[in-house]
Amino acid sequence: MTKQFQKTLLLSILKSSKPYLVHLNKHLNQKMMKIKFIYTSFPLLLILLSVSLQSQDRLLIDKIIARVGGETILLSEIESQYSFSLERIEEMNVEESEIRCQILESMIGQKLIVHQAKLDSVIVSDEEVNAQLDFRINTVLRQMNGDEAFFEEYYNMTTSEMRENLRDDMVQQILAEKMQNQLITDVSVTPQEVEDFFNSIPQDSLPFLGSEVELSEIVVVPEVNEIERLEALQKILKIKKQIDEGESFSDLAIKYSDDPGSGAKGGELGFATRGNFVPEFEAAAYSLEKDELSEPVETQFGFHIIQMQERRGNRLKLRHILIRPNITQEDIDIARAKLDTIKLTLDTATTLTFEEGVKKYSSEDVQSYNNGGRMQNPNTGKTIFQTSELPPEIYFAIEEMEIGDISEPLEFTLPTGETAFRITKLESRTQPHQANLEEDYGKIQTFAKENKKNKYFIEWVNEKIEETYIKIDRNYLSCPNIDNMIN
């Protein structure tokens, strides 16, 4: 991946709003659907800042390519999108002119929605815009480990300048999203419509679906023994004393910190707002004055000393040093034995349910704790996994299990890097089969509803195109769909 593509990809995070595009379940593929989700082909495109391209030795002489009601589309917007697509074009057998036509068509769709939103007095508040801008800027900063200096060097602008550059586009994105949601929120489908939709799919186009499972878990994390905890505390106190006596915070962070991300940068965490850190860390950080050093703060990760370097409203620039207590083999063995006992209790208990066991025994720091133990598929946000998506240790553990069975304790690694153990209950399993209404009604209902939304939105778009002033630069009149729009 080239540096330019990396840069435009990061900018796409900054510019993109909540995606409109409905990603079809890969089992129910486009051949099965036999429809084009046209309303989702008007997404809020990943419009890139022309100033970014200019900084890459490319200066565009801007001009208006299209007018849609009171909205305009600039050449720089089209070329920015085209630049973002360049590396992907090489993988597809698509003409450059066709890509530009598709970009312009989608932009016209977006501008049409924005134009209508303004006519319908759809309101976007400053709070909504600021929240979206903060989210996007912070997403990119996290990828840069909070390094605002690197951000400024990379994009040739400060985060404040970036916010101002993005603000107008963000307003339009939120306007369009609100307008579209307003139009299709109340669309629903009846059971008969679901059946009719399914029956409209040719039999030979129905896909063969792989096995899917639903799982619950109880997670036990090894606890640090008191000896190791006190050793870590003594170590962080010694480091704090060295800083108090004049030694470099940065040098000590590089030498001692157990946070691999910030440690190598002298403990720097960059700017962040509330909600980015665990509560204990955040409470201590927000109580500090400029350049003040905290006392040792204990969190689930270990002991921290924190320094607040700068405050900008609700945003703090922080650095820290983390000392993580060692987890001994004895601690690990105790956790595994505890989970063995929990499994035995659940296997033999007549009144204790697995869900009750979750609340009684499972770690509160894992997502499943607040969902009755149900594991969430990170790819979909739902509780259903294709067996091919499962971690290998779970896949092999449940292979021979029956519905309701509970696995032996399985070792795995938490996102924090900690070792943990879980027992897994098989809640449901489907066998490989061709898609059918009985087993796959929920999926089919979802796509039937999206199909209905699509048709409704097509009708709305066609109606608004007819009554909206649209003017296109003559160089783009050869685009087939564009020509149809203005005719």
C-alpha cells in the first residue's frame, strides 16, 4: 500500500459518515438478490480534501462540474475521489472515464438529498457536527498513537485546521443521512412480502449456507498475587521519586514503561477527551494541573504515574508510565482451576443457569458479561458466527459438542494482551444447507425490507430529479446515467 493511498485512506476515515451502504450477507450474494440497491449507491462518498492532494504536488484548477438545485459539485471533489480509487482501478477492468462517471453520479445523488433536506428544513446542530468531527479526528489520532505533531506533519495542518476544513462536508453528510433516514425509517414488510420476495429469487440462485453457531462464555482472568502487586507498586514509586528529583520523564518511560505504544515515545498519549481511558485513570488525569505529576494510579492494567501536559477545554494532553505486575504461572493455574470448578458446578447444578453463572463468575471487563454471556461477532456486531469465523481453539472445542454442552476451559488472549480462560456453551447450530424460509427467515426478511426501501427511495429520487434543476458540465454528458438524469 503506497503512502498516498494510506493517507487518503486515513482521510476517508475523517470524511466518512455512518455508512449507508448495506453490506449484503455474503451467503445471500448479489446473484441471489437480483437487484441493485440503488438507494445505497448514493452513499456519502469518501470525499477527500483537495488541500491534501495539493500537498502531494498536485494542484487542481477548480471549476464547477455540476449544479443540483442550490448545491454544486467541484472538479476537485471528483478528482479527489478518483485519486482515492486509483489503486483499486488497477485490480478491475474498468475504464477511467467510467469511474469518474460513477463518482459524479453518486455525488449528484448526495447533493440531491442535501438540497431536498434544506428545502424540508432538516436541522443539523453544532453539537452533532462537533461530535462527528471529534470522533473522526480521534480515530485517526489513535492510529497515530495520539501524536498531534505527527498528524500536523502528515496532513500539513493542525487538528483544529482539519476540523474547519471538514466542517462544511460534515454538515452535508449529516443532512443527507437525516433526510434518508427520515424517508425510509418507517418502511416495513409483512410476512407475505417476505415470502413473495423469497419466491422471486430463482431456485438455482439460492446460495448454499455454511454452518452457523451462537455461543455463550464465562471468562476468568488470572488475578495478580499480592507479592507481585506490591513489587509493581514499589517500582512505580521509585520511578516517581526519580522524576521528582529531576530525571527525565521521557527517558524513564522509554526505559521502564510496560505500555508498548506510548513507552517507546516517552510515555506520550497525545490529546484525548473524556471516555478514552478507564475510569480510575481518567479521574486522576482530570484532577491534575498543568505539568503536575500524579501519585501512582492503579487500574486493571497495573500502576500508572500520569502527567498532564496541556489542557484545551475538555481535551487533555497526557503522558504516563505503566508498570504492570507480573502474572505468575501459579496465578494462571489458579484461574484455570477456578474455571474447572465453575464448569463442574454448571454441569451438575439443577437450578443455576449458565446466564446466572455469567453474572456470578465471569469477568465484568468482557463484552459478553452485559449480554448474558452471549459472544458478539466482531465482524457483524451480532451473536451469530459462521464456523469459519471462530478462533481455532473454539472451532475445535465445539466441533463434537451438542446444543447446550459446555466446553473445557480454553486459554485465549484478551485485547489488552492479558492471558485469560473461558468456558463456552453451544447455544445453537445450523447445518450447511441451501437458503430457505424456515431456517433463514430473519436474513430473508432483512433483505426483503432493504429491497422495499430501495424501491421506495428510487421512486423518491426519480420524482425529485424531475423537479430539481440539474446542470452538468458538457465534458460529462457522455456518462449514460447522467444523460438520463438531465433528460
